[in-house]
Amino acid sequence: MTHKVAILDMMDDKVQAEVRSALPPDFSIQFAESGDRREHMAMIADADFILTAVAVDAEMIKSAPKLKLLHKWGIGVDKFDLDAARAARIPVAITAGANAGAVSEHAVMLMLAANRCLALADRKLRDGQWIRPQLRAKAYMLSGKTVGILGFGNIGRMVAHRLAGFDVTILFHDIRRIDMATQRALHASPVSFEELLERSDVLTVHVPLTKVTRGIINAGALARMKPGAVLVNAARGEVVDEPAVYDALVSGKLRAAGLDVFAQEPADPNNPLFKLDQVVVTPHVAGSAIDLVADVARHAFTNMQAVLNGEPLPASDVIVSPGENR
């Protein structure tokens, strides 16, 4: 028997090849050729597994009678209808930690790019303008600054690890208690949310999108931040209030921002944030690196095999347990 995996994301041929390299025996795979819902519905009609980063709603879950596991490519499940999965007794899993290294690298890159005005320098030089004198007055080092990490899970901790050589003070806030051994190993100190806002020269956001975190970086939070602070968001766009961030950048309250995620994705090309020279933007690619693809795929396929074998999934991967119901 062959077990079908439906991947609803459009992927480059090179990426598809990496995914196929990790495919176990007796598994087949179908990749979406478009973002069209009708194509997705046809793909999942006979699928044993769905592996995706795109939205999966109640109708889709009901239209996949053979579905044994709904698996996220990555970690955030805010686009999955978890109540519908529970009602259908379909387990939901993530690839916990699989992309932490890539996302953390990207977050540090955004910190550096925002501080050193990389987007502005690149654009002006390509336009034939040598703005070296002006950049000296705008660029800042990361060294010597205080970096605040909002959310100290796998990605937040990896950010702290990546920052080890930058001579920064690292603060973090998380709703969970973090053991002292981890704090000492990463040279990171826990603080309240308010203190994180008030002390951070750079605030980097690494929380999942939930009812609690939606809009957590709003006008009130931004008002508490240091004048001239830098905001980095490689989590979810809805975690920050984009109009409030725009206002803070225009007023100078925020000096710069590095953004990989947006409230609307694909992002509106007319997003006002894109017009600001002090903003560095990327198209939700923090976790996207070709040399990571096979590992993420292998992680997900291992979970699928475990479901077929009646074996438990790693606790850190489980969002909806097998047989869980409301």
C-alpha cells in the first residue's frame, strides 16, 4: 500500500527534489501547482497526510476522508482549524525546532540590516548614488546594545545562541519559566514584558499567534520602548499592529524595523511600511533555506510513519493528539 502525502504549498523544482530525497518507501507525494482551492480540494480527497504551511479549514478537513495526520511545515498552526481537526479526530503536528536555526539566523540578519541601513544603502548604490557620508550618521553597531527577545522557545533561544559573539546584553520574556541552566548557558536574563519593552535597544519577536499575542506590539507597547529602538518581527504579522509601527517609525520613536511577516500575505505592495527607508523587509522566508528542506521533510515523514505504526509522536510536535476530541 502506498500512503499519499499532499503538499499544498507551491515549491521550486529544486525544493521538491530535496523533499523527495527524504520520502520513505511506500509513500507517494503530490505537490500543488497553484494556490487554487479547487486544486487543493482535489489533492486531499484521497490523501493520507497533508503537509503544508497554507491554511487548512473545516471544509478541507471534512473533504479528506482518509486523512490520518495534518502536519504543519514549520511550527505555527494559526492557519489550521484545530477545532475541526479535533471534531474529526484528526491529529495535528508540527516540526518543532526544525527551522529554529534558519529563523534565528534571519532574525539576526534583520537586526544587522536594520541597524546598518542595508536596504537603503543597496537601493541607493544601485541607483547610482554614493551615500557613504549620509550613512555614517544613520548606521549603528549591534555591539554594546541590549537585545530583548519576546518569546523564548526554540527560536528565541537559538537567537540568543546566535548573538553570543556580538557583545550584547540579552533579555527575554516568556510566559513559561525557563530553567536557570538555560539562562546561564545563553547569558540571558528573564524580565517582565514591560521591562523588556523599556530596556531593549532591539526587540525581536518570536511568539506564536494566539488570542493573547495578537497585536501585543501595539501603540501602547511601542510608547514604552526606548526612543530610537529597533523592532524585528520574524514570527507572525498579526503579532504587531502595523499602523502603530508605521506611526512609530515616522515619528522617530522607532529608528528602524526588520520585518519578515505581515498581517496580509502575500503582502500588499502598497503597504505604507514599504515606502520607509528605515524598514528592511523580506517575504516570510526566515525559515526558508534549501539546506534545511530535507531535514524538515524527514521530521514530518517520521511523524507520519509513527502514526501509521500506532506510535506516539514527540510531545513537542503534538498540537492535537490522536483521538483527541472536544
